Amino acid sequence: MEKYYVEVRAYPTIGILLLGGLSDNIKRLPRHTTAGIAYTSLNDDIYVKTDLYLSNERSGIINGKRISDDSNRSPFIVIDKYKNDILKRHPEFKEVSFISENKNVLSGSSDAGAAAIGECIESIFEYNINIFNFENDLQKISESVGRSLYGGFTINHANGKESLTDEILGPDDFRDYVIVGCKFSDKRKPSDVIHENIINHEKYQERVKNSEIRAKELEKLAGNLDIKGIFEAGEKDTLEYHSLLRDVGVNIITDAMQKFINKISELKSNFWNAYIVTGGTNVFVAVEKENMEKVKEAAMEFPCEPVYLKVAGKPDVISRNF
């Protein structure tokens, strides 16, 4: 029997205006506006690859492990919504299944995984999907999926009830910059621990209120192609975000990470850089290409694995037979 499938490559993400707080644990709607970028390595070998295919036995595999149907964030939540329409094309099959695998991802893999599923489905239906509703469907898998779905630099406007991502800048606008991703550990706190705790901070509502103002500032920086300004805004937001998290008992930045951050901050007197720490144990350092080796040399003094990164684009359909 002939195999019908779509194979997609999507790219993971890094926050610039960081997300903390969901209004609905099922719909996973962000409580406030955020911003971020999609990334990959300089050789394009950091991504999530997903194969969506027709079968007679339901199967979902992520990184070699079969997933259960009852998971709140299972890709089947979205696949099942479009399943019957997909199967109409080939009624000899009974199921739509998938295999997804991370390749060298530092963080943000769930965004890429959700976007890959989305691109697989969208490539089958082409222009018959309402993109606003579709993004909200995919957010049930990963709340910041829009960053990966659109690639480049994006802003997600959200208020806990509605959420929509805008494309702001493309990868080529960041061509003169490299992000040195410094991975300190595989251990990370689940994102839900962040979302559930940060909302209890006395200054959280102020952060929610300011998020749309900061997004407008980012749009202005982008309009002027002020890439340094965008990354500097990310560093400023990192400081606030992790200050709030520490106050509510969620410590992301380890002692080793903090020592590296201190070192990077000292190096600002020698060359421009800006750092971002999201919800994982990575320090992302943005720098002009000419100085990327200086950041890597500094990182080698610490227990981390530095990797050169660049801003990535939208998901790619690698191959298909549908």
C-alpha cells in the first residue's frame, strides 16, 4: 500500500519579551503580549523534524517514545480536529499518525514541534484553513507556537482571551549578528511551574499591563532595524522576569549561569553584547558576528556547551506524497 505523508522541518524559539502566565491550561492562552525569535545553528542543523502520515493504527512518537492520547498537550488534540477531512482523500486508511524528533535543540522544542504539526496539516489543506483559529489550535500544544510558525522575529499580542502572532522581521534582518547559545544543563523546570507561580507576584499585573507598551517599543525598534535595541530589550526583560520568578520561589538561573552572566556583563566594556535567559538552563548571548569567538572563549571557562546560532525562518516542507 502506498505511503501518504508530509515531512516538515521547523525551528525552535527563544523569547525576547518573555511569557509567564496562562489563562487556560487547556487552551494555553497567554495572559499577556510576548515576543520572540526562531533559531537554528549556522549550518541549519538545529530543528524539529516531523512526519505526519496516514495509517491504519494510530501512533504518535516523540523522540523515540510513544505518547499517550490522554496528554493535555498531545499533537492529537489538533490532528483529530482535521483527521476526518484528511482521511477523505484516502479512505482506505483509518488514522493520521506522526513521528517527531528533535535535532540538537537547546530549548523551545515544543514550539517547533507544534509548528511542524501545523505546517504538515496546512500543507495538505493549503489555503483552506483560518490562520487565526489554526494558531489558537496549535497553542494547545505549545503556547508560543507562533514564534516558530512564522519564523524570524515575531510579536504575539495576547490578553488571556485572544492571541495572535504578527511577523515583524525576517531572518535576513539579523544577518550581521550571531547568538551564542550556552547550555549549562539538561535539567529544567517545567514551563507550567513558571506559569503557575509567576502570576502570584504582587507586580505581575504591572508586568501584564506593560507588556503591550513594550511590544510597541519593540515594533518601533524593528521599524528602525535596531537589532541591538531588540536584544537589549530582551536582556532588560530577562532581568525583570527572573527577579519576579526568584521572588515566588522559582530559581532558573544557577550559580554557574550567574557567574557566566557576570563575565559577559564585564565584557560589555570591550564589545557589544546582550544576554537572554528564558525558562531553561541556557544563556543566549547576542553579539555582532565579528565578536562571536570572544563570547565562545569566555564561555569555555564555564561548565557549558557554546553553540553558534542564527535567526531562523518558517517551517519547511522537506518532502511529501499526498
